[in-house]
Amino acid sequence: MDWGSPLAPHPIAYYQLVAFPFAVSFHYLCTSGCLSLNARYVLLLVGGCLLACAAMGWYALLLFIPTFCSVAIFHSVGPPQVHTWAFVLQMSWQTLCHLGLHYREHYLQGAPCVRLTIALSSLMLQTQKVTSLALDIHEGKVTMAAEWGNGREPLLRALPLCSYLLFFPALLGGPLCSFRRFQVQIQGSCTSHPTPPLRVAGQKCLRALALHLLRTAVRSCMAPLASMTDCRGFGCVYVMWRSALLFRLAYYSQWVLDEALLSAAGFGLELGHAPGAEAACSDLSDADIWTLETTNRIALFTRTWNRSTSRWLRRLVFQRSPAQPLLVTFAFSAWWHGLHPGQVFGFLCWAAMVEADYRIHPFLRSLAKSWHTKVLYQALTWVQTQLIIAYITAAVEMRSFSALWLLGASYNSIFPLLYGVSLLWLVARAKEKCV
């Protein structure tokens, strides 16, 4: 792993910027009444297909194939079984594609392929849409007959679904937009917005630019250490923290840019008080940067990090797991991300740290009686949270056992081990009280 320049600006950002004027034009045509309902679906679908071909090349087939298979499942399987079929199909296809990437990188020693990486990233986002819609159908929140009409032509019945799974503002990135919200927006239920979309999108673009410039400044101002192989002792802690900070700033800027593209197309705005809008409305934002950088709770950081994905994982896995829902959720997240060695280790470590966080903070708060001890508690737990999150971020971004071993053998492991030992002690203490 190149610790000197982690997570350089991804080409996805350039494709998002290219799509920006088309998103603005689409929203203008919709609000001016120039497009019929089917024309809106077609424009979003065609735009998504063109953007996929431009960004992914022939790897766009990895996205198109499961799209059409999912549409077939939604139209042929009843609500009680649709979630199971959609989940198995989508995750099987995604796992097969990730295994192909492993084979290319580790067995064939092939050079990194940017187009394939973009395709797999978009496939992961499509998995969110497919499983989210399947759950809506399974739970009765979306009814096929009501949404698509049994009397319509087969192609017209499939058009809203294909458009939702491939619509270009959320093809390459962005928070998860539910199918109900997508329908409300496309059907024009909301005719006015409190803030013009172009202003909102422009503000978000400026925020993304500011975050990118901040990341550049951090890289240039901090004295660099080349890699984990060159550091010694607690110097490795600095390398890890600095690299994790650069990773987080890169994620923040990309998330804000994704939100800007959605806002430009009109999907990130408030839905007002139109019928059905309240149920479909949710915060289409993944980056609550202030909370992420100031919290002293790993659990709160986890719920806030990539919020739409966190809500999706909670609904898909956590709330449906009969036993050990926290562990199962993080294990599934590692599977969904691609099962690289660092991802498996990082997400399982993350699960243990969240469990420890739930037990440690009530105990520490009971000890902090005075104002001074409360301030000390807040400061020390914030530092510990920052270092543990940096450790997890570094582990997840690694792609080889050798790099993961360097991290695990460094002084950085002291901080998660401290939380792990505290967890075991508090569990044993709780058992003694119960006896």
C-alpha cells in the first residue's frame, strides 16, 4: 500500500463533474413541464447507460446483467419470496465479480484496472437499491400492481425499475435513494422547493473543493514518513493517523460531490408536503463531518459514517439477525465490500470496538464525577476513538497480508487491544455481579 499518497482523487469525481450539467438540464426540463413521465424515465436510463459505458467500458456489462435479472425477478416472484431471490442473485453476482478481481490482482498479478474498480463500486451501490426495493415489496411498502400497472406493456412496466437501478445521478456514487422517493420525485409530486437546486448543488461543490484543498494542504504541511516499513515505535502511530485522516478527507469530498450531483438533478431536495412525500422523505446525506470528527463514541461514529449505507445495513442485516446482530452486520459488510484480508480483519475489529464502546462509556461516565474528570474523560476518549478509527481505516484499505501484518505488529495495535481487554474485563465483571 502506498502510504505516501493514499487514496488519490478517484476518476469517479471527473465523471460526476461531467454528468453535472446534464443533471441540471434534466431538473430544468422536469420543472418546466417539457417532459412526460415516460420521457423522464427514459432520459435517466439512457443517461445512466451512457455514463456507465463511458466510465466502465465493456465492464458496464457487470452492471447491466444483474439489472435485467433483478427486473425479471421483481415481475415474476411474489412478495413473500422476492427479497430472498433478489438478495441471493445480487450478492452471488457481486461476489463472483469480486472473486474475479482477487484472481486478477493476486494470481495473475495484473495491473490495477480503474474501469473495473468503478464497475464494482457501482455494482455495490446497485446491490443496495435492489435489496432495499425488494424489502419494500416484501413488507408491502411498494405494490407492484399499484406502481407499475398490470395493464401496461411489458417494456413500460419495466421502465421505472430499470430507470431506478441505472439512473445516472446515483450510478457512480451517492447516498441511497429509496424507490418511493425516486417515484415521488419523478412523478412531480413536489412542484416547489424551499431552495433552488442549483444553489444547493453549487454550495456542495464548493464544500467538496474545500475538502479536497484541505486534504492537499494536510499532505503538504505534515512531515511525511514514507511507509509503515520506515517507521519505528510510536512514529508508526503518526503514520497511521495521518494516512487515515487523508483517507477520511478523500471520502468526505467524494460524498459531498455525490450529494451535489443528486441535488442538481432534484433528488436531494426536501419533498415538501405532497401526498406520499413524507413517507419517502429521508436525509440524502452521507457526510456529517462535524459529528464524525468530534465524537468520542465509536458507536456514534459508526452510525454516522456513510449514513445511508449504515441505515441500509441496519435494515437488511441487523434488524433481521436472530443472534449476534452486531457481529453478523459487520461480517456481511466485509462480504459486501469484497472480502479482502484487510476488510475482513478491519470490520471484525470494528464490531468488537463498537461492542466495547457500549460497555466502556457507561462505566467511565460513572467514574467522572467532577467537572475536571468529565473534561478529561471527554478528551481521552476522543483521542482513543480517533486512533481506533484510524487503525480500522488503515486495515480496511489494505489489500495484502504483508501490509496487514506490518500494521498489526506495530505500536498501533495497542489502542484496539486496550479496548478489547477492557471489554473482556467488563464482561467478566458483569458476570460476577450476576452470580
